[in-house]
Amino acid sequence: MKDKLLLLIKIQECDSLLVKLAAKKKILPENIEKLNKEFQLIKEKTEKNKIKYEELKSRHVENENKIKKINEGIVKTKERILEVKNNKEYQAMLMEIETAESARGEVETEIISILEELDKLVVLVKKEEEDLRQSQIKYEQEKKTLEDDLNAVDTDTADLEQKRIDLQKNVPGELLSKYEKIKKRNNGIGVTSVWKSVCNGCHMNIPPQLYNEIRRSDELFSCPNCNRIIYFQDMEKPS
């Protein structure tokens, strides 16, 4: 009977590992998706400031063109002022020049503001691009690790399932059926150890007489509390 118990323990080990692998199979794709989203946010933040930088550069060019156009207009007005024949036209042209110079001043003030912001942005964008480069290296490494783990899950699952099939061939059908029923009722654990009169499945004490019998006998015993198949294991000895 001890040989059958050892087989059940090995089957239980396979089943417990299969449960963990199934959990990994579910959580790993979620972790990959989370990683993708986090990296995408970093990319979008960097791209946003790059777009802002390019937009400011375009505004700077537009304003430089405005200045150029205003200056050309002032030059033409000053040329025309030499041809005026009365004071009224002369005063009108002076007002036109004054208005143009005022508009030019406003544009020049905006250009200064844009240049100051561009100076800040160019530093920020450069830093963010370096941060993005470092983040991408880390992202690709972490993603590869997660994808490798995910690929390994399928291989490990197939190996464990085959190992379980091989093990259960040597377990009597009635005993295997009993194990499966107990496991189903007890969160996937059908066989567990006992140490210092405590069942490691339900963590309840078992009667001293039963504990002594488990330690001495090779027979199969069940926990009176959770009904799991139990066996003695010295938890202080290295496994």
C-alpha cells in the first residue's frame, strides 16, 4: 500500500503544479498586455512633447514670416510717404507705420516667448527620448521573459500531463477514483501530509492515536476533518 501512496503523492504533485501552470497561463498574457500599455503611455508622452515642439517651431517660422511681411510693408509705406501731397495723407501714413510697428512688436514678443518655450522643450524632449530608449530596452527584455515563460507553460503542462498518465496507470482504478473525488471536494488537494498531529490540508488537529498509527503503518488513512488522504512527513528533515 505504501507504493500506491507514493504514486498518489506524485500524482498530487503533478496536479498541484498543473493548477499553478493554469494560473500562469491566465496571468502571463494579462501581464504582457499591462506591460504593453505602460510602454505605450511612455511613447505617447514622448511623442506628445515632440509634436508640441514641432508645432512651436512652425509658429516661430510663421511669426518670422509675419515680421518679414510687416517690415516690407513699412518700407513701402516709407517710400510712399515721400510722394504725399498734403498733411492729411502724411499723417495717415505715419499712423499706418505706427500701427505696423506696434503689430511687429507684439509678434516679436510672441517670438521671444516661443523661443523660451522651445529652449525648455528641446531639453525635455531630449531627456524623454533617452528615457524612452532605456524604457524600450527594459520593456523588450521583460516582454521576452514573459513570452518565454508563457511558451514554457505549454511545454511544462504537456510534460506533466504525460507524467500523470504514466503514474496513474499503476494506481488501482478504485483508489484513483477515490483520490479524484476527494480532490474535487477539497480545492484540488486529495493527498496531504501530517506533521505534529496537524493535517497540512485543513490545518486541524487529528486524534493522537490516529497520528501514531499513521507514523507506524503503511496503510492509507483519511483526515477525520477534511477527508483527505493523509501520510506522515517529518517537516524538519530536508526533503
